[in-house]
Amino acid sequence: MPDNAFRAASHDWRLYCGPRAIEQGLKESVERARCKRAFVVCSPSVNRRTDTVRRIEAALGDLYAGVYDGIEKDSSYASVVAAKEAALAVGADFLIAVGGGSVIVAVRAVAIFMAEPGDPFAIMTQYPEGKPAYSPRLMAPKPPIVNIPTTPTSAMNRAGTGLKNPDLDQRMEYFDPKTRPRAVFFDDDALLTAPPSLIRSTATTLFAGLVGSMSQVDLNPLARGDRDHAFKLAHAAYPRLVDELDNPTLRTDLCVAAFLMNRAEDDGIRRFRSGPFSGNYAVSTALHVRYPHVGQGESTSVVHAPRIRLSDTVDIRSARQVAEALGVWHANMDGRQAALAVADLLEDLYTRMGVPTRLRQLDIPRDDLRGIANETVKNFNANAGVRSAGDQIEDAIRLLEAAY
């Protein structure tokens, strides 16, 4: 294709942002979908420690069908099945996710399990030996979803789903564009309910992903515009969280950055395979799924700088673009020098933000590094092609050793 040729697509969505956004637009969203039984899904803390569910109930009136508040960290399969049963029991025809990434991802799975007749283990992503992984097509219509994120999670308007299941050697993965939300709400008070540690962790994941995205040089103008502004917003807001955790504007700016970054990925960003500046999604995912006390941001920050430093050859165009964005570029740098300057800056910034930069800070036993590496093989986002499990595992061990 010519250099100036590209494609772009979107889905039907609305965004409500600001004070009392829930009261201003949620009932309208349910009515627009011609639904009568809106069911809330959240974590125990959202329902029992905040007034967000009560606000939703008051805003919806007789359209409110109830709440399930048992979603667990990393969207466990057991809690998703329980949420599905609770939704079916009240005749739910509309789902409202309130919370961080675990809840929002879980609600996509709830919608899939409510609608699809197939066995959950048969319709999840498959990893046939010696062949590319594939996600079965999920054709049944899904109940409409609205997301009310309490953190700047990239899950807010995506279509992929990954569930934790300790009985398997992999996550249960699904992909269904019909589970994208009809609307997303950035409500000031709902965003302020997330505790500082959770906001810091999620914002770290977002910021690290945007750093990686800045290394991509072959973007079409639409993706580049969204990517660049997303980075600008996050780069300005993320460092200020240390001193302004109660500032709703910072939290909203980070949410907008996540939203824009998702659009950029739809239009051309290669989020999970963008080279050394992107960390290692498969390793980070294995860490926070295998160890419940580890957050996604922390599993990202501990491998980000080590991944950059392990790269012997770095494209000068990519390195310069990242270094310039972070303000560490100097004339006459080569790609390797620019990469090392970026790694040093990130390590200093993460330390100031209060997130770990070494694996040992997470109380991960060193003798479990191979166990962690083994869990990186079956991860569709990071490794969807014909896989060499041995190479994948050895690469992961090399990074884990460097990060320790």
C-alpha cells in the first residue's frame, strides 16, 4: 500500500465526563438501548465502601435490576460465572461495570457467558501445538455494556477478555467486538473512590504503555494524533499524582489518555509488540496473575527499564522519538545511548512515584523465575503466532534475571 494509505474504523460509543456524569447520562444510555433491567457488576469494595452503586440505583429508578459485588482481582473465572448466574436470575438485559480493569474485563466475560451457547473452555482462545493461536468467533448478540471506570485502565473500551483460572496453565482468553461498551463514564466522584495505591498502579501501566507507543515511527496521521496527545496528557498528569492524589482533573486526564491510546491501537499502534521500549506484556501478566499481591503497574515497572537495557541494538529513529518525548535526547546520541538514558529516567521516575523497579522488591522468590517464565507462553496479545515455547521461556528468564 502507498505510504499515505490507511484504514480506520470505530464502534458506536458515547463518553460522559465530569461532575455527576452518572446522574446526567446513565439512564439515557439504558433507555437508548431499549433495555429494562440494568444490572451492576463490581468488586466488594466498590459496593460496600463507596456510594457509587447507590448513586446508580437512584439515577436509574425502576430500570435498576440489582448488583453483584464479588468480582475478584484479575477477573477470576469463578467470580465471573457467579456474576453471570446473578445477572440471569434477575433477568438482566443491560450490564454496568463499575471499577478497575478486573471488573471491566469480567463484565465482558459475563456478557459472553450469558449469550454464547458453547462451553466456556471450547470458545476461549485455543493454542494448538505447532500452529498459531486462534480465538473462536463468538457470534451471539451480547447484552449492552456501560463502563464506569474508577481507574485509568486501558480495559475501558476494549474487546479482549482474559480470566484467571488456577485450574489451568493459562488465562481463559476471549475476543468479541460486541462486548465493547455503548458508553463510558468518567465521573469525578467515582474516580476519586479508587485508593491511591490502585490509581498509582494503573497509571503506571498506562504511562509505561504510552512510552512504548512513542517508539513507533510508521504511524498514520490519525493514530499518531491520538497517540501523541495521549502521551502529552499522561506525561503531564502521572508525575503529579504523588502530590495531588485527590485532584479529579489528573485522574480524568489519565482516563482520557487511556481512551485515546485505545483508539490509536485500533488505528495502527502495535501495543504489545513495539520493541524494547514496551517492556514485556507476557512477563508482566504472568507476574500479577501468579502473585495476587502484585498489581499490574508494579509488574510493569519492574521489567520496563531492564527490558530496555537488555536491547543491544536499538533503532535510532525509535530511540530518538522516545528520548525526545521524555526530554532526555541530546545531539550525537546513538540508539543505544538514547535507550539507556530513557531507562535511567524511567527508573528514577518510578522510584519517585513509589512503585518498584526491581523484581526482588515484590518479594518474588528467585527460585520461581522459571515458573513465571513458563506462564508467558500462552498469552495471545504477546505471542499469537507459531510459538517456540523454549525461546519464549528463555527470553523471559533472561529478563527476569536482569530485573531481579
